Amino acid sequence: MKYWIKGGTVVSGSGSFPADILVADGKIKALKSPGQTGEWKTEAGEDCRTVDASGCLVFPGFIDAHTHFDLHVAGTVTADDFATGTRAAIKGGTTTIVDFATQYPGESLAEGLANWREKAEGKCSCDYGFHMSITEWTPQVSREVQDMMDAGVTSFKLYMTYDTQVDDKTIFQILRRLKEVGGITGVHCENSGLIAALQEEAKAAGRMGVGSHPVTRPAAAEAEAVGRLLRLAQIADTPVIVVHLTCREGMDVIRRARERGQKVYAETCPQYLLMDDSLYALPGMEGAKYVCAPPLRRPEDEAYLWQALAEGEIQTISTDHCSFTTAQKDLGREDFTKIPGGMPGVETRGILLYTYGVETGRIRPEDMCRLLAENPAKLYGMFPQKGILAPGSDGDIVVMRTGVSDVITASGQLQNVDYAPFEGWKTTARVEHVFLRGILVVQEGRVVREKQGRYIARGRYSL
Ligand code: DUC
Ligand code: ZN
């Protein structure tokens, strides 16, 4: 099927302009200024359908480079698997996700990857790739890093906390190895020793409720780990990605590393831009819905991150989608350290960013395009196949209607969760149509084609 997407304003990372788009055979064939439609008749042929995008912004398909689907955490498994998670993603305009394949204890990287490929195969409604979380480092794993690169898994993940954590020596050795092969890693930065000690103190004092979650994972614990990571990366002489950055202290550490000449990429998430730690004081287990790591921070941190976004200091906004039902969150009713950490978000990132970023004047549509599409495509080795509306690129397209008045509700979502963190929040943008490699998968806000997603073998980072 061929489509003309007509009458919209095409958004790129560097500008916005009125253009009609011709999509055929899964690819973008042409962008034409509206007056040139006549020439198209022959180019498009008779079987070309028209999709009306007038009054809409037309973005490259969004990329969410930080999801956790079908992941075992804290004795349970995430509520969203690849089927439900990617269906929610596509409804929200995300046409590609990059999930974290994980090396479980005793496993090779190949086993970890095979495990994740099996979880995803045939289930995905958007395109998908994998990072590889390295949790055990041996000479064999070091050799396997090249196999991962060859399989299109060109980015890795390291944890400085949790039972998946790796120590400083290991981080350094992995950074050295990734430099050799041209890979890059994202790192979860929190000081695990400090967190463990603070958790012990809270428990000894009988402070077992949700309110202890942010207190035991302070911003200083994050900033310290960011600083340590960046010093290791400095000596290893290679760029790194700080994932889910939450706070001013962490941002300032990144700024200092950049001032001494280091290449550092930073990612944040909508929850760190729009919510604060007062939510942990909600009664009962209500605050558990917002338990994630690192935790939500102060309003001042939100403001600082928005400013950093506007200044181009943060390169990507992902979701860290890691969903649990309220029943699962209840596992930590007696002990806050047992609350499974994470929130759903893959469905609402685009409309939230438009409403609370673009509409409020904090960022421009072009920034949104860079943060949600162009930069992740470059950073994760998919550009220009993805991340841009240009002839030859995949026909991954989001037609977003603005100036509407909607409200986010759990009952209206596809995410497999019985609550919505942004319940009741007003939005002024709606994802009207979505194309995935030229297939119309969302029409007038409804998912009309499922399971069209393909595995994307990615190249090296190029941001
Ligand atoms: N943080 C969470 O809250 N959940 C999953 C992984 C992570 O880093
Ligand atoms: Zn995560």
C-alpha cells in the first residue's frame, strides 16, 4: 500500500515546514511542498491512499531506547511483556523500542540475547532492538562483546546498584573493551553501598514505609556514581551514556566532565521532568505507584532538567518503562525495599512532552524531534534508517494532532497496568495516525495492525 500524508507540518531536528510525504514499499519515497501535488499523480500511481494530516505535526517515528518488558525484578515479572508493551508503544507514536536483554547469573551474553529474542519474536507491534546488560565479566564474555556487535547489539548496559551491579574495575575493563569494538554503554548510576547503609538505618529505625524510598536513594548517591563513572570513562578514553538522569547534582557533574573534554550523553525520562518526590508521602501504598530508581526528585530538579534540555545538555528522553500492577507494588507493603521499582510510560511520552514541553514553551517541536527520534536513532546506530523523515528512510511516521483537550486515564490505556502514573493529567496533543515501515498501524488513535514489528540490527553510535 502507498500513502500520501498530506497537509501536515513536517518536523525535523533543525526545522519545521509544510510538506506532503509519499510512503511506499515501507520507505519514505518523497517529501514535496504542498503545491507540487500534481506531479505526484504519476509517481504515486492510482493505488495510493491519502491520509489527511492538515493541522497536524508530522514527526519521524519516536524511539524509546529504555524499556523493560518481560523482565524479572524483585521476585516478580513486569506487567508488560513485548506484546502489550509494544502495542502501547505504537499507540503513543513509538515505532521502535530498544529493550535491555540481560545476562542472568552464569549465562553467556549469547544466552541472554537468545532469551530476549525469544521473548520478543513474533509479539512486537513496533520495531525493536536490544541493548545487552552485562552482569558478569569474564574473558569469555569479553570475547562475546564482538559477537553482540555483529548481531546488531551495539549498546550495552551496566548497573552500579542492584544485584546486577558491576564493580569499578569491571566497569573500567568493559569500557576499554567497548572502545576497542566501537560499542557504547549506558550506565545506571547510584552508589549501592550508600543506599544499602541508608536502607539498613531506615529499617533499624522502623521506617518501613514508602517514604523511606527517596530518603535512602538521595541525589548525592546518584551524583557520586555519575562522577565515578565519568572518571573511569575519562581514563578509558571513551564516551558513555548516563541513563535516567534525575537531578541537578548529576547534571552538574556531567557538565564538568564535558568541560574537561569528555564526550558524555545524558538521558532523562518524563517522570523526572514532571513529577516530584512529594508523591511518596501519599497515604497507604499510593506512593508505591511512583517507586522507581533513581527516585523522583524535588521540583527544583525538574526545573533544572528542563533548562538543561533547552540548552541541549540532555540528548534523549526515554521512558524506563518498567510496569507493575498495584497488586505487585503491594509486595512491599511491609518493607519499602521490596516494592518492585518502575513505572509504566511507553504510551504517554509523546503527548506529555508535547503538552508540558512544547505547549508551555520549554522546548520547541524541533527539540522534541531530536530528543525522541533523531538523537536516539544516532546514539543507538539506526540513523538515517530511522529518526528522520527523508527519502530512503523507513516509513515510520507519527501524525500528531495538537490543540485538542484529552485526559490520561488508566481505563483508556493499553499498558497492561491497573493505574496510570499521570492519571487525570490533561494533554493537548493526540497521536492520530502512526505508520510503521509504511504500514498504517494506528488510525484515528486506534491500533489497527498489530505484531508488525521487526528486529533491528543496529550499527555503531554516531551522535
Ligand atoms: N529502575 C527502575 O525503577 N526499574 C527498573 C530498572 C531501573 O533502573
Ligand atoms: Zn531502566
